[in-house]
Amino acid sequence: MTLIAARAVQGLAGAAMFSTLLPLIGLTYTGRDRGVAFAVWGAVAGAAAGIGNVAGGILTQFLSWQWIFHVGVPVCLATLALSAAVLTDDARTPTRIDYLGIVTFTPAALGITFGIINGGEQGWTSGPAVLGFAVGAAMLALFLLAERTGSNPMIAPALFRKREFNGTLVAAMGYYLAGFGALPVISLWLQDGAGLSALSTALVITVQPVAFFATSAVAGSMLHRLPAHRTLGGGALAVGAGNVLMLAIGAGSSWIALIPGLVVTGVGAGIVSPVLPSAAMSAAPASQSGVASAAANCARQLGLALGIAVLGSVFHRFSTTSGRTGLHAAYAHGLTAVFAVAAAIGLGSGILALRLLTPPRPATQPA
């Protein structure tokens, strides 16, 4: 319970940071510098994921898993000191917080996630699953009502009438769900199925963030010159294609079978991430650009949470119903189902994002 509570606190802190980080970058830089700044942010995010994987594997194998939390303390202290020295409070007017939106959307997301997890483990008609979905649906309805009637909504309902904004949210949720939602079960297969150590598992998974970092660092600023439907939609399609490649895994496969798919999903994520904030800001009026950017990032994080729940449930269901096979074969069977679902979500979100983000053709004038 202590670990769960502490992770919940980390989640709240992370949400506060991500909801302000991207709008801050967007408001600080303009023109070409903004594209470069977002590209640097994407590259740093990819590098941090790679470093975290390797460091976590080393600490777990040679010390203990608790150390993955201990080493974060000095990093956080250094970040606080740097933030205090660099960031200043220049807000002209205080920002009103949509408390009603927060207290309705949070249990809505939790309820749906809880329902998915329990549905995969105990059956979709089980009591916990039905209760989770019921609570989630009820709170989501209250959230929508609060946003429509509130004087200071978290997200202005008018934004959802814009094709470009909806396309951005679809791409954000789809690529992150399909690209990173399967990492926990991949880690399980590498250690329990393929027999790798914690460090070796971390090194294999690091292939994905390395591809992410390389794509964002090399092409991030150039991607901003392309239309959003090509970058967001194309990147999500690449993530889906990477999952298709990983469908080649079988009972006799080694960790090498994952490498092509991890590379392609990393490249796809590296295409989407640098341009996602600016695309979201461009899809909204200037007065709501910061909200749009924060909403796109929220969709991304929600995609990860749902991805872990959905793909984890798929893995549990298919790896435990594969008959009397060995552990390696059972895990491979579960992973095949996981990659099939992730591929469908990645490809589907990419196609939908392409459709929503493609500018409509101008109406032809009569002769």
C-alpha cells in the first residue's frame, strides 16, 4: 500500500509538471525556435527513457529494486534547485482551477482503467469490472456536464468541434498506447520466458528509446515543416507497423525477434512526439493554445495508462489459456495477442488521424 500511495503522489506531481511544461515551451519560444525547442524536448524524453531503462536494470540486478526510487531523490533535488534559479513567476493574473472537472475526470479515468484490469483477469461480467465501468461512465458523464455548464472549464467544449484538435488527441492517445503499453509484458517475457537478466532485459528494451531519441534529435526540427497529418498520422502508422513486425515472435523465438519492431515503434514515436505539442497549439485559438497542448499530453498519458491495462489484460487472458505448454510458449502466445491488439490500435489511430488532420479540399467554384 505504501508503494501504491507513493506512486499516486508521483502521478499527481507528474501531471502537474506535464500540464505546464509544454505550454511553457510554447509560450517561451516562437517561430523556428519553437520547433527546435519541442524537438529538443522530444529528444531529451527519449534519452531519459533509455537512461532510465539501463539504470533500472543495473540497480535491480546488482543492488535491489528499491534503489530505482532512491537514486531519483538527488535528481529531484537538483531539478528543484535549477527550477528555482531559472524559472520565475510572471503571471499577470491568477489562473482559476476547474476543481469540479478534476474531481469528476480523475475517478472516470480510474474507474475505466479498473474495469479493464479486472475484466481481463476475472471476466468482463465480473462484479469489479462492471462496477469500474459503471463508476467510470457515470463520472465521465458528470465531467462532460461540468465542462459544458462551468464558467471556467478545464477544456472548452468548443475545442472538440475542431477536426484538427480531435485528430491530435487521437494520434496522441493511439501512438502512446500502441508504442509503450506493451513494455511491462515484454519485460515479463524477456525475463521469465526468454530467461534474460534484469540488466539484459533493460538493454533490449532500450533499443526503442534509442530509436526514439535518434529520430527526434536528427529530424525533430525538420518534422515541423511537414503538415500535421503526415507527421502525427504517419508516426502513429509507423508505431502500428512496428507491432506488426513483432507478431513474428513464437514459442522458439529469442529476444532478437523483438528488435525490428522496437526500432520501428521507436522511430514512429520519435516522429510524433516533437510535433505533437505544436500541432495541438495550432489546432486551437491563441487564447487556448496552452490548454490544447496540455490536453494532447493528457491524452498521451491516458493512452499509456489504458494501454498498460488493456494490453496487460490481453496478455493475462491469452497466456493463461494457451493449454499445457511451457512458460516460454505460453508467454509468446500472450505476446502475439498483445501485439495484434496494439497493431490494430496504432494503425487505426493513424488512419483516423490522417483523415481528421488532412485539410478539406476547397470547394470548386462554378464556371
